[in-house]
Amino acid sequence: MLLDTASLYFRAYFGVPDSVRAPDGTPVNAVRGLLEFITRLVQDHHPDDLVACWDNDWRPQWRVDLIPSYKAHRVAVETESGPDEEETPDTLAPQVPVIAAVLDAIGIARIGADGYEADDVIGTLTARARGPVDIVTGDRDLFQLVDDARGRRVLYPLKGVGTLQLTDEAWLRERYGVDGPGYVDLALLRGDPSDGLPGVPGIGEKTAAKLLDAFGDLAGIMAAVDDPAARLTPSQRKRLDEARAYVAVAPKVVRVAPDVPLPAFDPALPDEPRDPETLEELAARWGLGGALQRLLATLRR
């Protein structure tokens, strides 16, 4: 099981009241909410291995170089050296280091890679895996990794993590008319305002799906632009022709990297905390209480 950790702690932050606080009054709703999420996921799905995938760089420069608008609207502070800082609610930002420290003390593998997003870590670990993989994320971009033959599916939270949309190839075909790899072409044609991807003007989701059904993939669509006999409307042909520069680079931006260099780590779920003394200090400092105890009890079972 691979967790898109930031996606989940953002959901926890907005789903758990900020009246959930540490003894000193600091909000810890994201911390405790994430612990509750992991408990529920382990209880319901019984993974042998679990990795909390981490955004070491939420907006990699190599993606920005290709599409400058990539996540630009989410930049809070631009820096001359190092990653840009993401706009994060004032009471969430201080909780992120606490989440990292708690996961590390418990012994849940927390893996990131400099210059890459958590999506890329997930893509790499999915590519490496020999057995089935469940990806838990609220980010539709990761639908591209769905592969029934290899047991790759996305568990998309609808309400907390108690109600999950099980995203497999049948669901993707029913909803979008594409398979996992085809979702990349659909996404880049349609665009995604939440990621600053402009898409091809005038090509919405339904039109993109129809074009992919007619021509197979992005390469087939662009070949059709150059084929006067291809059944494209004049406006579609014009818009796609004008978007060639974007279409040339967008696949690299939208596709998750399958070959990120990662450190050696043990993905096995621990049955006892790796660092019980530090965990006890964190629990007292941040008032983690029942949320932490429920997770530890679940791991022991």
C-alpha cells in the first residue's frame, strides 16, 4: 500500500475540526486525522507493506521548465535556491514536520526523493513491485498507474478513508473511456486547473475521450491533424495544430516518473514502534492520545 501522504494529511486537516489541539493549544487535527486514516486503511485492507510517499519537491523545476504554469497558482513564496514554498494553511504547515517525526518514530517507511514529487515515488515503487499494489490518493493523476493485469489499483477517498472508490480499469473505462495509460493523454488534452495545466483550448473531457477512442492515443490524434482525410472538425484540427508545442512537452509533465533514485528502506509494517522513547515524547508533546494508541494496537494485531 502506497500513501500519497500530502493528499491524505490535507484531507485530514479539512475533515477534522481544528479544535483538536495539543496541550499547548496548537492544532493537531491533520496529525491525528492522518493517524486515524492509516489505522482504518490497515484494518480494512491488511497490507503487508506500507509506504508513506513524501513530496521532497512538490513543484519540481524540470516540470516548471517544460510548462511554466505548472502549479504556479499554488506558490506561496518563490525562492532563488531550493524548492518554491507551497501555499499551505497557516495551521497545517507546522503540523507537517510533526507528521514526519511521528511516522519515523513509529517505523512506517516515509520515502521521498529530492527533485521529485510523491507521485513520482509512487510511480517508481509501483513499477518495481512484484505483487499487487494499492495506491491511496485523492489525486486523479495517479489513475494512470491502474493496471488490472498487474494488480495495480487506486483507492480514492470519497469520505475519509472509510469510503473509498476502488479505481480499476473497468471503472476508468466506464467513467472516462480510457485505461490507465490512456488517462495521461486524456488529462493533458483536457487540462487541469488545479495543477496549472492549460490543456488544449476547446478540448474538454468528453471531446478528448472521443478523440482518443477514434485515434487510439495522443500520437494518433496528432497524426490525424496532419491527415486531411482524418475525421476531425476544422476547429479541432486548428486547436490541436496550434497546441503542438504544449502537446510535445505535456506528457513528460503529466506522467509520473517510473525510475526515481530512492534510498534503501524496509516497507514492512512494524508491529512495535521503531523508537518508542521518541514516540512517547511526541505523543505527550502533541497530545496524540487515542489516535496514536489505536494505530499502535492495530499494528500489533
